Amino acid sequence: MRFKPVPEPPDSIEALFAVRDAVPETPVPEADCCQLVVEHTSVAGERDVASDWLTFCRALELVGEFDQGYGQTDDSPSRELLAARFRDRVVLAESVAAAVDTEPITAAHVFRRVRGEIPEWERRRAEDWEAMWTARVRRQLEWLGLFDEIERVDGGYRRTR
């Protein structure tokens, strides 16, 4: 299963683990988890923002979805494992990572490289789908940076590995 939500990246990887830690180990309903994420982390905003974070944490296997709701996993993965999960389980992330070279490239250029992989139904969902997906690609690049897969340089991004 691939997941689509990619929240705005925080300043540090610790913020990701803070979201995971805000979710109880014993599953509780989504609404309760969203409230806990907003109350106990730097995730600001409405329930939709917290819900995106929960889904993103599911993609990274930091949180699981169970019959009773969402619950924390007992997983404490390395950055390398988080990066692998991100590439494998987030829509377009593998292609975005592969589009980055050792020479700096902008988010807009990465978008142009991967735009053909965006499903037609996604293109019809939004009037300005290109802006929406360019922003999503930028967020994915920033997450790849947090996972030490790429680095930000000269107004662009380049591969570190």
C-alpha cells in the first residue's frame, strides 16, 4: 500500500518521533489521536493536519491502524530505514529520490522529471494540480533531506549517497 499525505517537514527528525510518541501504544480512535498529536507536539492546525501526520506515520510504520483506531508501533527505526520506508510506501517518493543527482537540482526541475508518473485521476482532482504536486515534490525532497538521503545546496538539492 502506498500513502499520499506528506506533511510539511519539521526542522528536525525528532519532531517526527514526537508525533509517534503522542500516539498511545494501545489503539484509540482517530479523532482522539489527532487531538493528542495537536496537544502534545508542535503540529499546529486543525484535525486534517494531524490526520495527515497520522497517515504519514503509518507510511513510515511508526503508527499502525487497528480495529480500535491508531496505536504506536514498537519500532525505533534508523534514518536509513525511515528513508527506505518513505521511498517504498509514499506515492512518487522513489521517483523523486531517483530524480536527484549529485549536481544540484531545483524542486521544480524534479517535478518536471516525475510529472509523467502522476496518475491522470490526480491531475483531474485539482484545478492547479501542477502547483499542488510541485509543492508535494518539494516536501518530499525536504523529508529526504531529513533522512540524510539528499542535501539542500545552492537553491536546489543533490544526492548525498
